[in-house]
Amino acid sequence: MVRSTVQQWRMFKAVAEHGGFHQAAEVVFKSQSSIHHAVYKMENTLGVQLVSVENRKTSLTPAGEQLLQRINFLLSEAERMESVALNYQAGGEPTINIAIDNAFPRDLLYKALAIVSQEHPLVRIELMETVLSGADELLSAGKAEIAVSPFMHHYHLSEDICNITFVAVAAQSHPLNQLGREVTLEDLKSYRQIVLQDSGQKKIWGQGWPGSMQRWAASNITISIELLLNGFGFAWLPKHLVTPYVNSGQLSPLALPRCGCRSMMYYLNYADAEKLGPVTRSFIEHLRHLITKDI
């Protein structure tokens, strides 16, 4: 059975950190005699001297030094426990599940999450990477509170959040980039297109160019880019993700007179705004604030 109290731990810690009883009293807003009494009672209860005062200088004994390390840990855990209780009292949800499309800019997502993690450090975040209809499928199944998707969700709430530009690219050494003229749609038919495989169960294939006779499907954009770098085909991929490879000369935009760039609206989808918890609402607000409409 624990015989010392959290209040005694806090007063002892204040004495240790601020170098004396008088200084500790000012920090914790207690009288100096209260601090003396708490530490003395703690020493008496534990049967060991924790604090030594010599020539008006206060220091910790070896036992006090060792105990302080444990007290710091226990006080930290006590504060975490209180934070959890306050979060529940305020209606805060312990976990938020976010389904995010693979093409959505990660830097914006991470900035929003960084702010939320500072505001609600104890809330658990579960991120689920999806492609095409996968995010909305998780939302409909109740496995996500928020879905960032290239599709408007017909049965839930949707708000447009940004336009993402997709550009047709291939390796600089690919035959389509060696023609020395504009690339035609007929040219594209002779080469393999790398398309993204829908992560949803319905496996929608509608994002590829319908005229392509040869296709390979990749489960995410990272694999798509690797296939392009190895010269296996061409693809329309998010401009913000392929720009570093274009700048380094590894990939080149195809010289298409039309359709070289496509713009796709992305949506922030959620089931019921009234049921969203404060942490989820905070994430949504920060994401809205950070994002620009055209990427």
C-alpha cells in the first residue's frame, strides 16, 4: 500500500529542482512550513533522509537523488492519467482513424497531424493509405472517421479540399521522350501505361487512359515511380510527387499538345458532422487552414 502522496512527491520535486524550501514554496504557491512538513512526513514515512541542509544550502542525499528519478516518472504518468480523464470529460475521442489517398500531399497531412498531436498528445492516430475508392470504402464501413478521396461521397458529407494536377511522365530515356516531336495519342497506344490499382474491393480501373492497350497496375505511387524510372512505361502521376525526379532529369513530361496535364478534385469526406469528436474536428480545421486549393 502506497503511504506517500502525489502532493508530497510534487513538493519534494519542487525543493529538488529549485534548490530549497523557500524557493519551492514560491513555485507551488504553498507556505514554506507546508513544504517542510510534506518533505519531513515523506522522510518519516519512508524511513530515509531525502534532503540535507548545510550552511543554509539545501541538497539531496543519494537516496533523495535516486528517489527523484522515480518520482519524476510517476508524476509524469499521473499527469498523463489526468489528461486522459480531462479528454474524456470534454468528449474527446481516444482514437481517430483517417483514410488518406496515396496522391494527397504528405507534407500538408503531417503538418496538420503535428499541430493536433501538440493539442492532444494522448490521442491515438491511425492512418490508412488508400488508392482511388479505398478511402470512401473504409468510411462507409465505419473503419475511418475521415476520408480524403478523389471521389465525392454520395451518402455522406463531402467538401472539396484541393485540386491535384497529374502530369504524363516517363523516363527521360523512354522512346516516347526520344521522338523529337510532339507525342500523339497514337504514339501512346504503342507503349505500356502504368496505372494505379484501386485499393477498394470494387477495383475501379477508370483512372487510366482508356486508349492504352498495354497496362501494368501498381498498388501505390511509389511503385509507379519506380516502374517509370526503370523504363517500363508512362503514367499520369501527381505533379508534386514527380517534380523532384523531373528536376533531377530522371523523368520527363511527355510532349503531349493536349491532355499532358489533368486536374482532379480531392474531397474531404465524413459521415456525420454532429458526431465528430473535438480531436477530429481540430484535425479537419487545421487541414483546411494549411491547404491551398490547387496543388
